[in-house]
Amino acid sequence: MPVDILLTVILTATIQSVFGVGVLLFGTPILLLLGYDFINTLLVLLPISIAISSLQLLKHYRYIDVGFFKNVLIYSIPFIVLFLWIITAIKINISLLVGGLLIFVALKNISPAIDKALQSLFNYEKTYLAVMGIVHGMTNLGGSLLTAIVYSKPYQKHQIRATVASCYATFALFQLATLFFIRHEFDVSYADNIGFLQVGVVTFLLTEEMLYSKIDNEKYNRLFAGFLLASGILLLIKSL
């Protein structure tokens, strides 16, 4: 079992257990930085993300905003499938794109101009969801845009988490289905992949209650922005 992937799974599963997103959003740039290609990165991370999102929904599935979820299915999922297929077919290096997006998302937390630009997009939800699908299909980083639009709505805590988790799991399910039909070869063994999944689930179970209650919104915003910015800069350097 590759130790670098194992440590990445533990780190990102911990982040997703605390913040609701993380395995795909943070795991993708980390594994790209470690030299793994985009498709194999997906095949490692997608099952873990699905498992954690499913566990998050066990208690709070009744709080899902069904109307918003239906819009995600209609306007985001087709673009996720289409652009994942395009990325797989043309086999381009997307490190530069991923790095740029990470820096943009990080700067929105400290730049009123960028934050205002993103907020204005929320008034055009269907277009925003389509763009989110394109971004997620190409980079696996649509979770940042998903979180932004869900958090902009007048939801209670459980509704925020349930809606994000349901959409996030659906993203991953359709990505896995697309890769299955493409029949992409997997460099990591099946046994290792099952092991990574088990580690991710155990990490979630141990972390959710131990850390989540100790991190307030201010600390979350600082950690989130700092991690995205650092990862984005490193990816840009790597792609040059």
C-alpha cells in the first residue's frame, strides 16, 4: 500500500469529516503534486468521498433540499460526465487549471471583488450549476463552488450539510460510472483501494466528533483559504 496515498487519505478524510468537503477538493491537488495522474487520483478518492458523504447523510437525509438537488442533477451532472470524458480522451495536464482555480477560490475569502463576483453568479443558479459541473468534471474541485452556493442559502446547519453531502456523493457516483464505461486502467491494486476506503471510513468515524466541535467558523475560513492558496501555488510551480 503506497504510504503517500495512505497519508493523503487520512488527512483529507479528516478534513471532510470536519468541514463537509475535502477528500476530492484537497486530495486531488495533493495526489497530483505527488505525481499521480488525474484519472488514477479519481479512482482512489471517489469511493472514499462517497462513503463519507453517505455516512453524513444517515442521520440528516430528511434535511436535503430536494429542489436544489434536482437542479444539480439536471444542470451539473451532464457537464460533469461530458467534461470528465473529454479530459480522459485528450489526456491533457490539468495541473495549471487546478492550481489557478485553487488560488481563485482561496482569494475570494480575502478579496471583496472576487467574493462579490461569485456572489453575483448565485442570482443565475442554472448557469452557475452548469459551470460547477464543467469545473468538477475537469478538475474534481467543484466542491468549492457547491459549498459556496449552498452556504449562500438560508439553510440551517443540518440542511447545509445534508444538501452538500447528497450533491457531493452524486457527483462522485456519476464520475465512477463514467470511468467504469471508459474502462480506464488502474495503477493501484484493488486490495490497496479497498484498504484506502476502510482507512477513510475509520478516520471519519474517529474524527467527526473529536474535532468538529472545536473548530469555529473563523478558524475554518483561515485554514480553508490557506490550504487552497498553498496547494494552488505549488501546482502552478509544478506545471511550469
